[in-house]
Amino acid sequence: MPIRPTEDPAIRAMDGINLFHYSQSNCAMRIRIALEEKGLAWKSHYINLDTQDNLSDDYFNIHPHGLVPSLVHDGEIVYESSDILRYLEEKYPEPSLIPKDPTHRAEMEEWLDLTRDLHVKVIKVWVYGKERYRSKTKESMEAYSKKQPNQELIDFHNMTLQEGHIPQDKIDAAEKKLHALFARIDRNLENQDWIVGDTMTLADIAWIPNYTLLKFNEFPFEQYPNAQRWINHFIARPSYKEGVDKWFDYVPA
Ligand SMILES: N[C@@H](CCC(=O)N[C@@H](CS)C(=O)NCC(=O)O)C(=O)O
């Protein structure tokens, strides 16, 4: 679990649950939903990705790759949204968001790993590719590459700056993978209400924000009726309203 050691006195002095997040980040949404499901109070540290607040040296002191979300809990830094979910579960086990059955538990872990491993390769490639979106410029890339130790991120942003943006075959491959993943979710939901069984788990909390992001780019969820039922069920929950909907209206100070 990536707990990042720090001696920084300002970070060590942060009490309670401090979440560094951005309104529309799917990765941050999953933490806000989990905090709501567990009924935990938390302090908001808004990192505005529109103005690239995540690239400040201060923020790199917290998150080694300058990404949201990150958590500082009683002076300990935790990053990577799937690991923050696991961390919160360990610290605050009630109400439980992990299945009792060991096979289901293993499957839940796989869904958490998948969302981490596929975030750049599949989700970002598809979303940025569809929109031909760039969050970095040729000029800002030089400074970014110097402070970013994660080569996958450097390569990804450089690819968006190429003349043709992300090559179409990469976007198509990402789309195919997304279909395979949502087809699998759909099959799981044929005879059960949640992705890995009859109770909500961290797998559902990790994957519902991927729906939120993909629907903005018109991913055809109507092809997956069981998944659509799960989506409708989830987005009606107070945790989704508080953790996702509410933040779409957020205006940074
Ligand atoms: N695997 C990481 C991915 C985090 C991530 O990529 N966050 C995005 C927002 S969803 C971000 O901070 N982007 C800013 C940037 O790329 O500079 C996690 O799940 O925490």
C-alpha cells in the first residue's frame, strides 16, 4: 500500500481525513463516495486541475506524480485511489465494503487493480482521444517532464501533443477494451445487484465513476442493460449525490 513517508512538518501536522481532490476527476469521485458511504467527516483541499494546481511543488510533496486524489490521514500520505479505498476500509471497517466470501474478495481486488492499471492505457486514451483534448502544452511539457517521475504519464501527454493527437488505432483498441469490461460487468449483474455479489463493495465504488466520465463522451451504456440497472440504482444513492453530483456545481474560490 503506497503510504508515502514524509517528514514535512506541515503535512505531519494535518489531523483527521484530508482529501486533495478535484470536482470532476473520476478518481477523486470514488473516494468522496466511499467517505459518504462510511459516514466519515473530511476536510476538502481543492486542487483545481483546470489551472494545473496539481503541478505545484507543494502538491508534488504530497502526491509523487502530481495527480488527484491523495489523502493525508493524521499526517500519513496515501495516494492511488484504489489504495486509498483499501486504506479507508482498513482504518474504518464499518460499514464493511468488502465481501465476506474469499472468491468475491479476490474478484473485488481484481476490479480495483483493473481501474488503476487501465486508467492511462484505456480510460485516458479513449476520453482524451475522443475529445482530442490536451491538458499540457509543448511549452509546459519541458518543466512537467523534469518533475514527473512516471514515464507512462510523460509518454501519454507527449502523445496528445503530436500533430495527429492520439492515433486512431489506439483509441479503437481502448474502446474495444472498455466494451469488454462493461460486457463483463453486465454479465456479473445478470443475477446479482452488485459487481461481485449481493452487497455493494469497493468494486462498485471504484467503477461507478468510470461510468460518470465515459457517459460524457457518449459511451453506449444502453448496450449493457444489467449495467444500466446497476448505474440507475447507484446514482440514486445519497453517496453519489453528495460525492459526485454536488461537485459538478462547485465553483472554486
Ligand atoms: N491511478 C491514479 C490516477 C489518478 C489520475 O490520473 N488523476 C487525474 C484526474 S482523474 C489527474 O490528476 N490528472 C492531472 C494530470 O494528468 O496532470 C488514481 O486512481 O489515483
